[in-house]
Amino acid sequence: MSSVWLPCGDYHQNYSQDQGWWQTTLIQFKMLTLLAVAFIGCPWALPQDWHWVAWVFAALGVVLGLVKIIADPPRLKGEWVLFPFILAVLLLYRLPDYYLSVLVMIGYYSMGALGVQLLIGYTGLITLGHAAFIAVGAYVSALMVLYFHWPRFIIDAGLAYPISIIVAGVIAGFWSILFGLPSAKVKGFYLILTTMAAQFITVDFILTQYVAQIGGRGQAFSLPPGTIKVGPWVIDSDVKVYVMMAGILTLMVAFVANLLRSRVGRAWVAIRDNDIAAETMGINIVTYKLMAFFVAGFLGGVTGAFWLSNTAALSPEHFPWFLSLWLVGIILIGGVGSIHGAILGSLFMVLITESLQWGVLPLTDYYDEIANTLDPGRFKLMLDWLVPKLLMDFAYIKEMVFGLAICAFLIFEPNGLSYRWWQTKNYFNLWPFSY
Amino acid sequence: METFVVAMITGILVGGIYALVALGWVIIYKCSGVLNLAMGELTIIGAYVTLTFYTAGVPFIPAVLLTLVVGAFLGYLTERIFLDKLIGEPILAVIMVTVGLSFFLKGLVEFIWGTDTRVFTPPVFSIEPITLGFLKISPVYLWSFILSLVLLVVLVSFFKFTSWGLSMQATADDETAALSLGVSARFVYAASWAIAFMSAGVGGALLGNINGINISVGHLGLLVLPAVVLGGLNSIPGAIVGGITIGVLQNLAGTYLDVYFPGGVKEIVPFVFMTVFLLFKPYGLWGWERIERV
């Protein structure tokens, strides 16, 4: 059932309306604005002598506004008058590279968390080993790009990496099915253990001991510049990685959201809510559970393959058990059982750790300045020890904060950020009568 | 043959320590239904606390006893702060709180004690192996086994014979009935965490004697998970048998499989075994089979 608030007296009359992507013009406008911000606003800005394009858009907006005021055609909703102005602003500015790289991390975690969300939030299969499938995807893709003998024309067309992304997804999906097999018999905590086994067997054993040794370069696969190439573009700058991320993430979200509207998605939700009841309704729970594992593994594999474009060398240490737990933590913070949750959760976690960093760095600088003016004594000795340690052991503080954040969210806000988001949205949608 | 026997014996001896930690895990699960993934961190904390006392000049056995006291206090605190509010929440929430807890504790340990490997100096047990016929066993293993055996007996008899232990068993069996008979469930939960912290702490101290202490002792703490699954989640004898089985399996794998699969086969085998085992016996050896109805 759709959870969209329609204007008073406006009702859905059939199923396809109820399941529609964009049910009101306002929603369509908001989504298009979001996409425009993601694809145009963040990465690009017009060069100086092309600024007139933005002014053309602004003029178009003025024209639309005049048409709206004078003629008021019913098809031209008020939102579309605003849209050219927004585009004009987005064309003029872009984010600095640092913010883009932060966004890339957010996107990477969101992609990983989407697969986890599918398993935990929509099918009720708790997994603590998702990093294994991300790692499989990354390694399959890296091996294909580095060692596979591609026909000349594919390399020239820059198709090797895109093809390897798909193949990586499929292989990671099958690998995920392998570890999903016990889910036919066990659930709950026992299933958690088998997924943990997937993590340890795949990353700590197979990848570290065998796959990472291929080529005899020790632990890390270095990816020479120019190997990661999509079409004519070599992915070598923050902007290009960001655009890759935005594209893949958008496709993934669309894919998952569409899947959840289908028969498959409804079957998964039925299994999550009560698997025995689902079975009596004629759902083959083993098939659908394995299908969930496949899709989650596929998403994980694509995520891992994407990771190649953001790194210069690939090593099994990029995919520790910590990453699996981090992804589950993200969906818990974001909200279990919503696609927003995966994205809001990673936004929250990345921003928290980044802002901690911004907090600690000035603190140590400030302390260096004032250290000489302090009275020598116990207190100063303690600070002398503590302040440099804060900077040095920052990774551990990050871990502690992450752990506390998970605990706090589960205790005080078990529905996660997406529930807050939904409430805030409703407040404005129903304003001024939000009761 | 000789290598086989040596591997078996070493396995049983190390398995005794696993059994101790696994017992702590099962106690928490039995009494409060919490599936605890922070067991590895509890083990590390125990190891470091003992080490701190020991380096401060306290002899080993009193240091272990002090660790028990500190562990009981920390366990009580943990339960009160983090898990008290989650009674009756869904399984994922409770598990993930323990995961969050494990991150927090791990970060804390790394922040306080650093990540370098530390050893007990001077060594607690002599390095000279004890010779029994053709067997050569290093005293660390033997004494660890004996110490954990003693603690196992103490814990099991605590459960069987003291009124606290009995009230914990009653809560595990039927919480409502126990509440109506005047057992304080909150006390039981806190006590079970205190006991788990204590047993994990001693386990950590003993494991730390074998290879030195660093953050990877926590990975050994994770090995209790296959052990408890093997025995069935809510069975105390199961935890002991499971722990010893995992110890033996590990050592046999280290002896025989390491030739064919060089690398960390020792750490992986328990998990592989567990995955395959679950396919055939989903509830472990003595776990309660849950019959589900719609």
C-alpha cells in the first residue's frame, strides 16, 4: 500500500496507480530536483565563458512564470516554474573535491547497506558477513580487469571494467547463495553464525591466503592508472568517481525499489513477517530466500567492483568483519525495512566520523598553542598524554563512537532515522493540520 | 600416531579454556535470552586487566581473583547501562546492541592498552615441558586446563546448589513463574552478565598466557560461537563438550591440514565445521528444538 498523502478527495482507483513511482507532481518535482542535485549540482559547474547557459535557463523560468500568471494552463503546475531556476543555480556551482570524496564514501556504504537492507530489512535474514560478497565482487572485477585476455576492441571501447562489474555481481551472487543454503534449515541466530562463517572463510582465508597472492605481488593488487576505464573516460579524479557512484547508486535504488513492488518483493516481505504463514500461502520459501541471497550478493558484488574505481590498490584488509558489522549498524541507525534507511544511515555515520575528525584536529592545534602557558602539574601531564593520543588513536575513537551510536539508536530510537524523516515529511505534508 | 595423540591432548587442554568462555556465553543466553556477540571483547578485557594487575606486582592467582571482582563489576554495569532497557525487544536489536557494545569495548581496549602484543613478564608458567612418557606438554596448557576445570566445577555447582544459581535456573526455565515466586529477574540478568564477564575474563587471562595478549585474543573469543552452536545454545554440558571439540578440531586441523592449505586454516576450520554441522543438526547436540506455530 502506498504511503503517499494525496490531496483531499483524490483517490487511487487501481493497483498500478497505487504502486506508481511518482504519484503527485510535487513528488515528481522533488525527485527530479534530487537527481539534478546529484548529477548536475554536485560534480559540475559551467566554465566561465559558458555561464550564459545558466542565464538561458533562468530566462526560461521567467517565461514559464509569466505564462503561468497570464494564461494559467492546467497542465503547467507551479513546481515546473521553479525547476529552470534550480537548474540555473546548479549549473553555476559545484562541490569542492573533498566533499565529493566524502559523498563517494557515503555512496559506497549506501550501496553495501542496500544489500544488507534487502536481507535483514525485507526478508528477515540476518547477515553479518556482507563484506565477504563485496570483497568477492572487488576481487573478481580486479582479476578480470588485470588478467583476463580481452579482445582488443573491447579494451579500446573501454568496456572491460563495465563488463567486469556485471560479472562480479553475478559471481558474488552465486557465492552468496552458497552461504545462504543453510537458511533453508536454520534461522535467527544460527543463520547469523553461518553468515559470519562466510566472512571468515571468504576474506580471512580464501582471499587473503590464495587469491591475494595471484601475480606474486604480496598482499595488495595495485591497479595501474588507466586500467579502470568506462567507455572513453579513465576514472582518475574525484569527480569521475563521484559520477560513477551516483550512477550506480541510482540504478541500484531503482532496481531494489522496483523489485520490492513486484511479486518477489511481496514474497520476501511475507517471509520476513512470518515464514510459516508465508509457506502456507504457497510461497516457496527456500527459493525466495535463496533469491534474496542472490540479489543481495549481486548488489554486494557490484559495490565491490565499484570500490576499484575509488582505490589505487586492492587488499583484503579493505573488507574486514568490521565492514560487515558497520553495514548492519548503518541500516539499524537508518531504519530497518526502508531504502531511505540505507542512505540516511550511511550519511549519518560518515558525517559523524568526519565531523569528529574536524573536531579533534583543531583541538590538538589549539592545545599546541596553549600548552606552554599552562601550569606544569598533574593536569598538564595528563593533557600532554591525552591530546596527542586522541589524534593518534583516532581510529579507535571512531570505533567507540560507532558502537555507542548503535547502542543509543537501538535503545532510544529503534525505528531509526528514516522514521524521523517520515515524521518530519508528514508534518509538512499535513501542515497546518498535522494531527 | 604420536603427533595425533599430542594434537588431541593439546586440543583438549585448550578446549578447556574455550569451554569456560562458552559456559559464560550459555549462561547469558539461558538466563536472559541475549545472544552475545561481544564475548571476544570480554575475553580481551579480562586478559588485559589480569596483565595490568600482574605487571603491577600482584602474583598470578590473586591477579586472576581480582580480575573476577573487576569482571563481575563490569558485567553488572554493562547489563544495567545497555541491556536492561532491551528486555523483550526483537532478536536483531538485542544482538546488535551486543555488537555495538563489542565495538565500544574494543575501541576502549585499543585506546587504553594499545595494539602491541604484550606478554606476562616474568612468565607465569615455566617454559620447560612436562614429560609424560612420549608426551611433552607445556605447563601453560596443563595449568590452564586445570584452572578452567576448577572454575567450571565451581560454576556448575553454583548453578546446582546455591539459591542464586537456582533462581537463575528458574528464570531461564520460566520467567513468569520465577517472577511470581519472588525471584528478581533484573537481578538474575545482571548476575548472568557478571558471571559471563568473570568466566570470559579468566579465559582471556589463560589464553593470554599461551600466545601473549593482543587484540586477536578477541578472535579466539569468537571461537566460542561455533562451540555453543555445536552443543546447542542453551545447554551447559553442551557448551563444555562443544568447547573441547572445537579445541581438538583446531589442533587436528593445524597438524594435518596445514600442509595442504597453508595459512590460517586453524582459525577457519571451526566455522566450516559449524556451517556443515548446522545443515544436519540445526539445533546442535542438546539444544531445545523450537516448534513453531503460526
